Amino acid sequence: MDSIVSIRGLKKYFPVKSEALFGKTTWNKAIDGIDLEIQRGEALGVVGESGSGKTTLGKLILGLHAPTEGTIDYRGHDTGRMQSSVVFQDPFSSLNPRQTVFDIVKEPLESVRGTRRGQGFRQTILDILNLVGLSEEQMFRYPHEFSGGQRQRIAIARAIVAKPLFIVFDEPTSGLDVSVQAQILNLLKELKGNSDLSYVFISHNIGVVKYICSRIAVMYRGKIVETSGNQELFDNPLHPYSQHLLSAVPVIDETRMSKIIEFEAKAADEAAVSNGCIYYSKCPIRRDICREKPPQRFDATEGHSVYCWARELDQR
Amino acid sequence: MAKWLIRRFLLLIFVLWGITTLTFIIIAAVPRNPAIAMAGSQSSPEQIEKFNKRWGLDKPLAVRYYEFYAYLLQGDMGTSIRTERPVALEMRNFFPATFELATVSVVLSFLIGVPLGIVAALKRNKWPDQVTRFVSLIGVSTPNFWFGLIILLVFYYLLGGVGPGRVTSAAYEPTRITGLYLIDSLVTGNWSSFVDCLRHIIMPAFALGFFGIGIVTRMMRSSMIDTLSKDYIKAARARGLSLFRVITNHALRNSLIPVLTVIGVLYGAYLGGVIVIEVVFSWPGLGNFAYNSILKSDHPAIMGVVLVISIIYSLVNLVVDVLYRYLDPRIKF
């Protein structure tokens, strides 16, 4: 496996202006030091609660934000192929209302092939539309004539048509009806198949990520706390936050119901958090070292790394 | 679309009927006799009676109201009491000057306001935005007669540029085809005339258009900011489309709709509210004609001016509505 995107020490701070006239500007650390590789052909899931920086990470990878610090290296780019594309959550804002479906799907092709003439585009576009489940007679309609699920199909067609290296999906099913969600997820899984296209799949819904992704990164307050293969994470979550997150997934299984990990934030001074581990104040297995030093990456097994002192010290 | 157009035109007739009726009532209600205004306050009762008889002012109001429409349907707008020429002819003489001035002002508002708005939106809260917002605030809040006087003072009196009027002297007047000097001089290839007309129209057009520049800039800025926050813009950027192409292909047309509304209203306001600027700049247009007609209580002329301005205003708004359809396929008639 070769990596197509390599992220090193990535930080993104947003200024938060104080209400006071000469108030100090504080910083919202949306992304606070992330290392991550995106492999060719993998479906990488990014999960975390809202405000954990998932969407910001996606935008940084797409180049929609400039990083405050750190680097993102893009490799494996060949011409005639688009670097990246994106599918957003809200299918009502993500399509230009004054373009027909044909124009929407045509544009990525034009920018890749560098031509404005529609030579041979028609068949390509028709194929893609059929692939995502739209028909020929819908080709010259406008977005407002479609339902949310259909619009999301159009957005997906636009994202895949120019064969990008990777696609960022930012909560692509969260805005849809549950029945439609399943259709879209199946479509995404089908489209991925065994191709060398990479997915970065951002979601707060662990079930969705489990269904689509081969590898999962768990984010908490601007940091990645654990990365692991899909099955490994569900079988053997190492970081206490991952455990908490997974235990919150509703399962129709009475024996597991009781196992939801209840925890209360232990009264810890928040100041300690700024130096040590971000999860310190809530952590059920914290040690003294967690207060002083931020945890380093610890590879528990091949392809399963966690940022947790307790796990590292236990295994030594 | 055709059905919609027919409906709009039928509606237009009702609007025009309403406006002219209102104007007729207002003129009738104003206790001012054109005879006094024209013949002077020293004139004898016989003179006034003769005057009233000559201009049909002795007839009952209902008859005069009926006659106005009866003649209008035959294309006769009556005869101006002040100039003693047919009102229709006066309209043909004066309207092109106003139309030209208002059009140049609207074009200026659009050509300056839209790019300024785009720049301000792209550089939001940075210095280009602050400067632009300040300028547009001045544009919106400056009364245009005052601004016109300042322009005249600086560029004509102090700097010795071109003076008021449409042309420097009659020698520069182009051969009359449409009455729009800029077009007439271009068509006849009369370059010296074209340059002279252009130099003359810049000052009043800018004085008139400054308000529009301010408003268009503001509308464009806020509309553009709104559009740029949409996901299809981000998606286009994420695909690697350049900022320029994102703006020309996606953002511009979608943010032009509110601007277009403003432009339509502005155009109408310029055509109607051009009076002050035309008087300040001695511009021989409809505004000047209306001003003099009102001073002399020239009833047929006032009716004519109101009618023509109403027609133009309605037509401009009709065109704007048609353009909406082009800009936004969601809008259906």
C-alpha cells in the first residue's frame, strides 16, 4: 500500500474574537497536532463527536483551509485524473441551482481534460448517472426538481466522474431519510468496490463508518486518539474515549445493554489538561503522567495505534 | 411564458390607467390655474376666459378626463400649453436625453458596483472591504443634487473641465437618428461629437449613479458572501477549480439576482428622479421638461411626462422579471 496523502503535525487554530473592545483574541484549536496517512484504495473513516474537528480535518485535506501549522503532502498524482473531490452533508446547498444535472457532472470532466468542448462527454456522463441510479431523461433537469436522496446521487456522480485519487465524504447521509441513507451507503460501497479510489469518510455515526470503511480514526477535541482496522477497533478498542464511543452505539442485544460505560467527569482542574492528555479529566484509567505529558503514538499491534499513556505503560 | 407576458401587458394597461387617473386628480385638485401661470397675475378676466377656452380648461372635469383617454388612444397626448407644441413631439425630443443619462448611470452603477462588491466579498473584513464599504456608505447617503453641485464646482469651476449641457455647442450635435447622442454620433462616425458627448455625460451620470454604485456594491457584497458560503462553491474549490472560474461559473450568476432587482428599481428611479440632476446640469431631458411644465402648471405636459415615465418604469421591471428566469431556473412564470 502506498500513501497518497501524508499529514504531519497538522494544526488549525481559528481566532475567537472577544466581545470586549480590546479583548484578547483566543484560539479555537479545531485541529491540534494530527499525523495521518491516507492509503491508496482504502476507505478511511473519521469518527468523533460534533466539535471534534472532523469536518475541519476534511476541509484541510481538500485544501479549503490553510493549515496553521504542519504539512499535508499529496503524492501519487497523475495527470488526467482529479486530485480530490467532495460530497457534503446538505444536498440542497451542494448543487448549483442554475446548472442542469448534465452541466453539474460535466464540469469536473472539463477541468481535468482541459477542454470546454463536450466531445464524448455525453456518454461518460450518461454512464456515471446510470451508475449512481439516475436515468437519461433526468439528465437535463435542474437540482430543485429532485429529492434529497436523488440530489445526493448527483453530488456523488459529480464527485466520481473525473476519477479522483480520493473523495472526502462529509456526513453524506446525515441529511437524508433513514431509508434513503441505506441506499446511498450501499451505492457508496458498490462504487468503491476494489478500485484504487480512496475514501475519507467523516461521520459521527459509528455504524455507518463500520459499514463503509476499512480503517477508522477516532477523533477527540482536535486530536486523533486511536487509529485501527475496522474489525480490530470494534473487537478491541484501546483508548478509553473509543471504548466510551463504541459503548454508546445502540445495539439490539439485551446482554450488551448493561455494558454501556457510565462515566462522570472526575473533578479535575482543566488547567492540567492544557499540558497533558486532552481526555485526562474524563479518563477512567488515568495515571499521574497523563497530567504532565501529552501521550505519544503507541503501536499496540500492526496497524493499530493509540495515543494513551495507560495502554503504553501496561504493555511495557 | 407567452401567457405570462400577455397577462403582464394587460396588467400594465391597468397600472398606467391608475397612474394617469391619480395624476389627473392631483392636477385637478391643485388650486392653480395655468392661465395665471402662463398669462400672468395681471391678466384680465377676459384674457383668462379666452385662455381657458383655447386650452379646453372651461370644460367640466369629466369631459376633460374622457377626452384625455380618447385622444391618447389615437396617439395624441395633447398640446403643451407652455411650448404650444404637441406633447408627443416634446417627449420624442426630450426623452432620449434622459434615457441616455439614466442608462449610462445604470451601466456605471453596474460596472463599478459589481466588481467592487465581489472584491469586498472576497476580501471580507480586510482593508479592501473596509474601503469599499466606506465608499458605498457615502454613495448611499449623499444627496445627489449636492453631489452634483460639488462635481460641477470641482471639475467645471475649479479644474475647468467641460460644462453643463449635453454638448459644448450646437456644432457638436450629431445628426439625429435615435436622439441618443452617443449612439447617433457612433453610427454616423462623428468622432469629435462622440467624445464631446461622452465628456458631457460623465459628470451628471456619475452624480446620478453614485447612489446606485453604493447600493449595487452593498447588494453584490452581501449576496456574494452568501453564495460563497454555499457547499457547491466549496465542492468546486475542492475539485481544484480556480477561484476565478468558481466565481465566473458558479458564484456570479447566483449572486446577481438580488443585484438585478436593485438595478431594475434604480433604473426606474433614475428615469423618474432624474429631475434634480437634469436641472443642476442643465441637461435638456425629460426631467428638465417636467420641472418647467410643473412650474407653469402645464397640464397636458405633466400628464405626458408621467405617462412616459410610468411606461418605461414598467417595461424595465418586465425585463428584469424575464432576466430572473434566465438567472435562476427555479423561477417559473
